[in-house]
Amino acid sequence: MPVLAVAMAVLGLSTLGLALLVEPVPTWYYHLAWWSYIAAADDLNRRRGGRSLLRDRPAHFLWLAGVSVLWWTLFELINLRLGNWYYVMSVPWTPLRWAAGVLAFASVLPGIVETLELLENLGVPRSVRVRPLAWPLGKERAVIALGLACLLLPLLWPDVFFPLTWGSLVFLLEPWNRRHARRSFLRDLEAGEAGPFLRTLLAGLICGGLWEAWNFWARTKWTYTVPLFEGMKVFEMPLAGFLGFPPFAVECVVLLRFLGAWRDRLTPRAVRVSRVLALVAGPLAVLGMFTAVDPVVVDSVYVPLAGLDVVPAATRARLSAAGLVSPERFLRETSDAGRRRGWAIRTSIPLAELESARAQVALVMHRGIGLERTHDLAALGIRTRDDLARWRADALAAAIAQRHPGDRRNRFLERRARVWTSGLGDARAGGAR
């Protein structure tokens, strides 16, 4: 069966499984969707007369995936300072959660490269002529200085300069690429050709849209806490945040060209040595990243309905026996009063008890709060989303942090509390409790 057909079948079936809440598809939907897209784009590139990395250059594809993991490792470490995103409803078992992270990080560069090549094969856009760029030495020095500023300022003042993170290495590496790499955006622009640059920007926007769409519908996902941009969102991303995807794609391509140029300059023996070093140092770096990042950015893990001990054990047992094994399925099946009455009769659970259970489960799943945080909220007298709506984010974060003074997640707790309380109404009477 053609690769394209298999990839589209996997994407379609996983999307259907997500819609029907077939376990464990909701947890793994992002991985299934994104890798299906990569395989489909790769096969489309072959059909359009281009190269297939998976078929023709599998070793290069694996190298690309490995570099992608290390590349995104850098951004996860930077996020320890920025605090711009965190993860909810993650896989509970730590080794599997980290393996899932590696699999997700490995898709970043292959996704951008395959999308860019697909646009090139489609000729979108084929050529865009512009006024040739002048590139004197003074301009080069100014651009490198700008790159250093874009790299350092977000680390020094993250709440103000965090957007500079996405694209900072372009200014640092592209001047070197202009002199040494096989391809360079600067050389294209000096020749009056902006097509490759615009294609890369478009590829980044396409990938960003797909990332955010698939993340939004998945159970295990990331959530943004971007200062000043928490209001208007498309999926989980603040609308203005989509402006970061195009320069990020340019940064990715510039990085790959930089690495390729360095590889071209090495002797065969030096290439072999560098590969051995990468195979040893790379996994250690990734392991160190997860060790440092996981306690900070993983805010909740997924627990099936049977494990949600905020609901009485007998109620959980009856609901699970009736086929309501996931919190999402329970909330969907009891979404209106008539269906709740029907399930109360079917499970022999008193209607008031079923209503109470639903309110508790809805709080667990609200914005990915999770079971552990729900226990913290219960200790503060918060048992429903209506209760949560009465709290200010700062007061809520302070109260939870006081319960867990050594929790590394407290670093960005107020931002996460703003996510939890957003859209719940204006009642704040209990905020000072």
C-alpha cells in the first residue's frame, strides 16, 4: 500500500478515535497526527519529483530527527527562564513521558523540512524578485550584535523580551552561512531573489497552524502562559504568537545549513569522531534537560475516571463498569440534565451524587488542572468551577504555593492560575481567603 494512503489512513483513524474517545488515542493524538503528516508530505514530495528522505535518505532523516530533539531541548531549557508554556494531562509514568517527549521533539525539524520541500516542489512561490540586498561589513556586524541582543535580552528580562527568542540565531549564524554554506538566504537576497526566504516563512506558518490545531484537540498538550497575550487565542496559542512561527522556521533552516557547512569542512575522520561524540553527548544532554525541566513544566498527569479519588469509590466503580472509563467520556455522556437522569437510572447512582461527581470531574479536567491540583483546590474549599471563579489568580497561586513551598512548579504558578480562572466569570468575592 502506498505510503501516502497509509499515512492518511492513520491520520483519519486517529482523528476518528479522538472524536469517539477510543483509548489511548486522545493521549497520543498529537504524535499520531504529526508523524502521519510528515510521512504523507514525504511521499508527496517523491510523487512531485523531489526527494523522499524516508525512502532515499533514511540515515539523513534519522540524523535530522536526532538534531531536532537536541534543538528543541535548547528551547525547553530556555523556557525554564521564560515560563511561556507548560504541559498538562501528561503520561503518568516518567520514562514513557520522556520517551513521548523525545518522539514529539524529533518531529520539529522533519516537519519543517518536509513542508518546505513540498512548497518548493509545488512552486509556491516559485520566484519573487526584489531589490538586491547590499551587505557591507558594517551591516554584518550590526546584525551579529542584534543576534546577541536577541539571545541575551529574553534571558535577562523574559517578561519583556521573550518574543526575541524565536529567530535570534538567524542573526548570529546566517552571516557565517553566507560565506560558507551551500545555500544562504542572504546570498539569495543579494541576488535579488526572495522566493526561498518567503517559502520558509510560509512553511513555518503552515507548521505552526498544524502544531497548534493538533495540540488543541489532544488530551496531552502544552498550554501557553505568555505575558500580556493571554486574552485572544486561536487554539491554545495567543493570536500574536503565530507571528513567531515563520521566523522560527527560518531559524531552523539556518541552523541546518550551518551544521551542514561545518560537516562539509570536516575530514572523514573528524566526521566519524563527531558522530560518536554526538551519540554519547546528545542523549546525556536530553536526559539532563528532562531531569531539569520535567518538575517545572509538567503540571498535571492524566488519570482515568477509576483513579479520580475526588469521586466516591463506589460511584467510580459503577461508572467505569458502565463504560465511562475516561473523564472526557463521562463529561460528554452527562452533558445535559436528561442524559444525567438516564445515567443515574442505568448505574443506580442517585442523581444528586452523579451531579456532584460530574462537577468534581469537570474541575479536574478544566484547563488541564489535574487530580493533584484538584486536591489542593479542595483544601481551599474549591470543589467546582463556580468556586474557582470566585478566586483571584494571585491569591489562588499564593495559597497553593503555601501548601507546597518546595514545589518547583511554583515558579510560574500565578500565570497558570490565570489560565485556570480565565473565562469563569467575574465573581471574585472569595479571592482574599
